[in-house]
Amino acid sequence: MPLLSVTDLRTYFHTRSGIYRAVDGVSFSVERGETLGIVGESGSGKSVTCYSIIGLLPIPPARIESGTAFFDGTDLLHCTPAQARAIRGKRVAMIFQDPMTSLNPYMRISEQLIEPLLIHEKITRHNALARATAMLESVGINDAQKRIHLYPHEFSGGMRQRVMIAMALITKPELLIADEPTTALDVTVQAQILELIKKMQRELGMAVIFITHDLGVVSGLCDRVQVMYAGRVVEAADVRTLFHSPKHPYTRGLQRSIPSLQPKGAELYTIAGLPPDVSKPLPGCAFAARCEHATARCTATTPALIELASGHAQTCLRVQAGEI
Amino acid sequence: MADPILELRDVRTHFPVTQGFLFKRDLGTVKAVDGVTLTLARGEVLGLVGESGCGKSTLARTIVQLVPTTGGAVILEGKNLTTGSTTEVHDIRRDLQMVFQDPYASLNPRMTVYATLAEPLLVHGVCPVADVPARVAELMRIVGLAPRFMQKYPHEFSGGQRQRIAIARALALEPKIIIADEPVSALDVSIQAQILNLLAQLVRRMNLSLVFIAHDLSVVKHISDRVAVMYLGKIVELGRAADIIERPRHPYTRALVSAIPTPDPDVERTRQRIVLPGDPPSPMNPPVGCAFNPRCPHAKEICKSSVPRLSSFEADREVACVRVEEIANL
Ligand SMILES: Nc1ncnc2c1ncn2[C@@H]1O[C@H](COP(=O)(O)OP(=O)(O)OP(=O)(O)O)[C@@H](O)[C@H]1O
Ligand SMILES: Nc1ncnc2c1ncn2[C@@H]1O[C@H](COP(=O)(O)OP(=O)(O)OP(=O)(O)O)[C@@H](O)[C@H]1O
Ligand SMILES: [Mg+2]
Ligand SMILES: [Mg+2]
């Protein structure tokens, strides 16, 4: 049984200007110890998917319309608050995309780091502080003894991000959800953090959901990858298959846009057009309006995520029909 | 240099670090930027890279005068901003725009996209009031946002969408220089490519100068003419973008370049990285001599005593390493 299994998750935002279908029928699962990468269009619902699982949606305007998210037998979307508290923040931890909105600006780093320990474990303040200092050192913050007493604004962007990482790992979670955790870091520190995550994974058998735009990071860290577009998963495969034989036109477009694979200074390849308006029901494939292969059928039939080969699924009707 | 628009002369920005609220105890000084000298030409793109916490954002904020300089001079078209009057600085703001690293913190949560983009247009009287809505829509289209989002608030957007609002706001005043602090880090590669094309186009068409801060070296290489590499408040290497990334000379740059992840699982899992021993140093307590010496695979006794100066090494390249010649062929 997978550690986490999400089925048909739909999270909509009910706003004055309409209903935004941020997540619209997403299913996936994560095994113990496995690393799942989530990539995709900015605004495609990657973060909202994770907020839904971890219970941090702003409700309202957000509403979970349907779906289940079983973590080790408990449906996180329908369990009691007490059950949720026992899991979230301890067995499932999350690193957020924006460190400043999740760190309390008026609280010293030390207080914020030991808080989850004091809540979830029987531990003295003194010992909690020692563990927090050690954790801060292992994410590469020098002078941790002194700096642990600073406030968030006294840290650089990347250092704040490392504080967030320390905060998430300090309770030794079984599932780590990392939303662009290394985007703000230089590549050497990034390499160090990725090593730390891999090490925790080996030692604790921790599973990881890793959201990133950096396809280089995905290729080094992830076992499997899923690609999201406009609130849906459009392709999922093991990492090698996804990089060597992407099938969905959006995935292919994404891969073609990588700057390091294009000559310096040249106009970069981009996917023409704008993302669809998710406040209107989308008949057919959400990518059709921007897809060079689209036919009339693509805008009429809602595509399903269908396996092409074992473990490789994608939604393009024309790929499924063997036409492209 | 031909036609410099911006000059930094020995710029220093230090922060005091204190503990305690009422009875402050001095813990020391963070020398976030410590002696940076640079020239930016009109129409040039300068990439700025370096370890997280090395002072890139502080340098950016110092250039646009959001933090006071501790020493040195920031000179824009001959005017020294560090000694200028407030009205002068206000006028200069229009020419010098910044895109912040954190799109969450830099947008006013109570202002719609329309209000955010219309405000600078109205304050500086850029266009007739009647044209403001059309201009706002145009700015949104330029950064790839549909104008139908005009009446939405920042929290209703994803990270990448907010970053595009921030870029549109910087473009609103048609500045001469944009200081962009990690403007594309939060974007997917396709939108990233759009923004990079857009910035490159603005540079060409409007002779815009750009300081581009990023961690993704392949992006930096793509867009920049020259690249400056910072380590602990100082520039350690400066040169043409392709030279720096294809043939890095400073040992820190070498480690940095070797850590660039490649978008190919087979290559990425087998390649060699220069792993730096030890942790990044604390800017409160920098190492004596060359700041990089405790982690440098090539450090000798001399590196622990003398502070290397940034000096010419090859054509169009400056390096701050006393052993640069000896290690060039290693
Ligand atoms: N509070 C909100 N109110 C209304 N719409 C929202 C809200 N939060 C998010 N959305 C919308 O939900 C969609 C998905 O957002 P999400 O943050 O999950 O994107 P993402 O895939 O994480 O993008 P990025 O890569 O840019 O972080 C976006 O279109 C966004 O505009
Ligand atoms: N207001 C402040 N008070 C005290 N120290 C500060 C302040 N702002 C920045 N610093 C310190 O100055 C140093 C440089 O920070 P800066 O934000 O410029 O780094 P950076 O190179 O932009 O890093 P990153 O890549 O992580 O964004 C850091 O050590 C940081 O802790
Ligand atoms: Mg996100
Ligand atoms: Mg910064």
C-alpha cells in the first residue's frame, strides 16, 4: 500500500470573479522512501494540491470539492481534527515556497524551530534548543549558536529557506512535501540540501514530494515525475522515461524551453499563447488552445490519464491514438 | 568602458547585529557588501551570482538606495546617489527600477493588479490619465498575463504569476536600468524563457541596462554579457559570461560551475562535482586572509594572511586569487 494515495482531488476557489478550478481531478500516489517530482506550468495547481493535503488551504475562498488523500490508512481530507493534528506537522511536514509568509517575523528563529518539538515530543526546552542548533548547522548555517537567536529579516533569502528546511526536518517526518525548497539557493548550497534530503531519506525511509521548476534538480533527485497543466496531471513517468521520451505536447514544449540546451543569446523557444482561464469549464484538453497538434477532437473530449507503457501515463488523445 | 551608465566605487554596506530589545548587546557587524567596484555600460547585461547570503540582494538594494551605504559611491550618469538630496533620489528612482527576489513581500496585498500597475504611471505622470487602463493591459500582456486578471489581488495568484506582476511594475516607468533580483527563479521554464526573451528584447530595443541576479547559471550565461561572481561581500571574479561559465578561474567559481544540475538523469547521476568542504563562512566573523581559504582545495599558507585584490588575469577577466596563475592548468 502506498504511503500517500490521492484520488480525484478537486480544489476550487470561489471568488467574486468566478470559480477557479485550481486543482481539477488530480490522482497520484507516493510509496515509502520514494521521491516524486511535480513540475509544470506556473499556476497549474502544484502548491494548491499540497496545501489541500496538508490542510492549509484558505477556506473560504478555497473548497475541496471532491477526492480522498489517504496517508497510511487515514483520509486526510475527511478525518477528525485530532487525527489530522497527529499527522500534520509531525509525520507529514512541508517546506513552503515563500519563507517569509510562513516564518513569523516577530519571533526569533530559535523559538520557531523548537515549537514543533515542544508540541509533538516530550522534550525539555534545553534539549530542544540543542537539537534545533544542530539541525541549523546541518542545513549549512554557520555560527548557528549565535544566529539561532536572530529574527527572520536578519537572514538572507537563501538562509531563511534553509531555516524552513530545518524546521520541516526537525520532527523526522515520514513524508516531506517540499515546494521549491532550493529555488532561492545557490547551486553549491542546493547540492548540499539535496544531499541532506537524500541522507534523511536513506536513514528514515522518508518519502518526498518535490515541487520544482528546475529540471536539472528533478533529473538528479526524483524517482518519478508528474507534469501538471491547468489543474490536471498531463503526464507521469519514471524520471528517465520522462526526460528521454516525453510524450505529451506540453511536456515536450517544456523540455524544449530549457535554456542550457539552446545556443547562448538566441531567442529562447517558448510555448506560444497564454494558460487557459480556469474559471470557465474547459471542455476537452486544457492545452489544446496552445498545442500545434490540436484537432477538433481535442477540444471536444475530456482526456483521461492513460498508461502507454507500464508506469508511463499521459493524457494527449492524439498520442494515445498513435497519431503523434 | 564605453558609455558607462552606473558606477560603483568601493561600495560598502554593513549591518550592526544586536541582541536584546531594550538593552541592546552588540554581537558584531555583518559586512554584507564590502568593497565592490563595478561599472555597468549602457545596454549591458551584467549577471551577478554567488553563494546564498554573499550580499547580492544587499548590493542591489544599495544601488537603488533602499539601504544606506556605509562607504563608497554609487554613481548614476555622473550623479552620486549616496550624497544626493531626497528629491534628486526620487527623480532617479524612475530611471532605476528593481524587481525583488520575493514577489510575496514586494506586492501590496491590498492593491489589485490594476492599482499596482496604475500607481507608478499616475505618480510619475507617464501617460494621460485616460490612457492608463490601456497601458496597464499592455504591460500585463508584455509579461504574459491575461488582462482579465486586472481586478485580482496578489494572494489570488501563484508565485510565478506574482513575479510577472512585479516585472510589469518595474517596466511601467520605462527605466534606464533594471536591477532584477532572481526575477525568474519562481517561474516554469517556458514562462522563464518568455521573460528572458522579453528582457533581452527590452535591452536591445530600449538600450536598457540590466543587473541580473540569479542562481541558475545556465540562465545567467544565456542572458548576460558579463558575469560578476561574489563571495562574502566581495567580487571574486568578473569577466565575459561564456568565459566565466566555460572556463572558470577562481576556485569558488569552479566549484559553483561544477554544481550546476544538468537536465538529463543519466548525466546528472554520474557526473563529478567539486564538493566544498565546510560550511559557508559567517559574514559576522569572516576568515582572515582570502575569505574562501578555509574551503579552497588550492589554499596555501599565503592565502591565510593576504587578502587578494581583484586584478586582471586574462583579456577581459579579473580574478581575486593569489594563486590563479599557478592553478590555471589544474
Ligand atoms: N487564494 C486564492 N484565491 C483565488 N485563486 C487562487 C488562490 N490561491 C491560488 N489561486 C489560484 O490557483 C491556481 C493554482 O495556484 P498554485 O499556487 O497551486 O500554482 P503553482 O502550480 O504552485 O504555481 P507556481 O509554480 O507559480 O508556484 C492559480 O491559478 C492561482 O491563481
Ligand atoms: N537588515 C539586515 N540586518 C542584518 N543583517 C542583514 C540584513 N540584511 C541582510 N543581512 C545579512 O547580510 C548578508 C547578505 O544578505 P543578502 O540578502 O544580501 O544575501 P544574498 O546574496 O542576496 O543571498 P540569497 O542568495 O540567499 O538571496 C547575510 O548574511 C544576511 O544575513
Ligand atoms: Mg507554487
Ligand atoms: Mg538575495
